[in-house]
Amino acid sequence: MSYLLLYGVGGWSQRWQIPEGQDDLVHTEIARLGQEGIGRLSVIDSQTDAVATLVIAWQSVAAAVVIDSAGAGVGDSATGQYA
């Protein structure tokens, strides 16, 4: 399971789960960070577990991170949003 974290130039942030098999496409799209134009990615809505299309204006994104949690265990003392 992987997650896409987006941080906007206006201070906003978003976290989306990446559907199985879409990691390479997400990595390709985030290379457009800061450029003009839009991108479209399939993501999983955390409230409904439904696949949705996320439309991203890359010039409005200051940073993007992909977190791959496959095979990663969570320690007993782990805390925070992603623990």
C-alpha cells in the first residue's frame, strides 16, 4: 500500500492512497511538480474506499511525496498520523 502526499503553495495538504499497480504512474506525474498544466491520477478515497480521479494543477503544488508502506511493520511505540 502506498500513499501520495501533496503540499500546496498556499499551505494546504492532502493524503491519498494509491491503487495497486499505479505507483509508477504517480512517480511519473509528480515529476511535473511546479510546471504548468494538469495531471490526472487514480486514487482511493479514504472515506469510501472507492477509486476516484484526482485532477492536479501541478503549478499549485509545492511538494509531493510517495510513501510505500509495503512490507513495513509498525513498531509498538509508533505514533502519529501514519502509524
